[in-house]
Amino acid sequence: MRPKMINGKGLTGEMLLNLAQCYVESINKGGVPEILTSLERVINNESKKIYESTVKEYMKLAEEKISDKSLPMPEDEILKRHREIVDILTENVMNSGQMIGHKEVQAI
């Protein structure tokens, strides 16, 4: 049996459980499960988790790179350090295997 995939990434157990829950909720309400809508909900949930963990990591790195001890500093230096943090986090997300699809993550 081949693993279930979404945009080339493996469907985790948690994602599959959320998808099944969407189907059950739809049936219990007397409706017909809409596969795409349920799948979109799972993708949005996973994307939100990635977003929230990335924001936490950004705040941690920002505290390290732009600490009170280093302030005041020129605006261009703050922007440079911000860009470094964003580049690190972008690479981490891209290489982590968490990303379901570039389009879905950008939508958040």
C-alpha cells in the first residue's frame, strides 16, 4: 500500500484523522462530504501550525539578534537582521518536510 500524499508530501496520521473528522461531521449534519473542502481544511490546519511555530521561532531569534543591549542601532541594521532571521526561518520550513505546498503556506 502506498502512503497517502498531498502535493507530494506524506499525509500524517493527525492530518488523516482531521480529514476523517470533517467527513463524519458532514455526514452527521445530513450532508455529503466535500472532499476538496475537507482537504483544504486539513491543509489550512497544518499551515496554521507551521505559521504559529515559525512566529515563535522568529520572536526567539529576534530577541537574540536585536536585543536591548544592541539598541539603539541604525534602521538599516535592524532590517538586515530581520532579513537574516526571515531567510533562516524560510530555509528551515522548506527543508523540514512540514510544508504541504508552497501555495497553501503563502495563503496564511
